[in-house]
Amino acid sequence: QVKLVESGGGLVQPGGSLRLACSLSGSDDNIYTIGWYRSTPGKQYEWLAHIKRSGAIEYKDSVQGRFTISRENDKKMVYLQMNNLRPEDTGIYYCDTGGFWGPGTQVTVSS
């Protein structure tokens, strides 16, 4: 069993930045690839980026160069640094590992 909790969301102007955090607790045996996803009224659980236990990283094309995923294995934390945010980045952001999901954190990009 793994529990995830996201934090760091909020209201930001276009072009601004936010740093999301995902705190994980539970057995390390269940923590492998950790992904960040976003839900909007038009898209449910849109994959954005993931980081594997090896450290290998992949990004969705639309966030490549703007978002950076990182992890601190010893602290069981994963981060998503989001720069140059756009209104279309608005949504609820979730982290996931092995089918376990957090409750999400709201990100609103608006002037």
C-alpha cells in the first residue's frame, strides 16, 4: 500500500511558476515509476511526465522544456517544477505510482 499526497498548487498568472510536491508513504517495494497527471473538464488524467526508479525521465511534448520532474528517494518526495505556465495548464494535478493516486492539487493559471 502506498499513500500519495500532492501539494503546492494555487493561483498563478500566465508566465508564472509553481512547484508541486508529491509526498509518498508506504513500502518502497511499491514505489517504482512516479508520474504526474492533470485533469481538466476536457481531459481526464492527462499524462504529463514520469520519473523511473532509475532516474530516467520522460515528458509530454506540450510541457517539455517548461516542466521539470525530480525525485528525492531518501525523502520519498517527487516534485514538478512548472515554469512559463499557460491558462491551458489549469487543472487538478495528481501524482501516481503503481496505480495508487493522491487526492490532487488545484492549479489555476489566470490573469
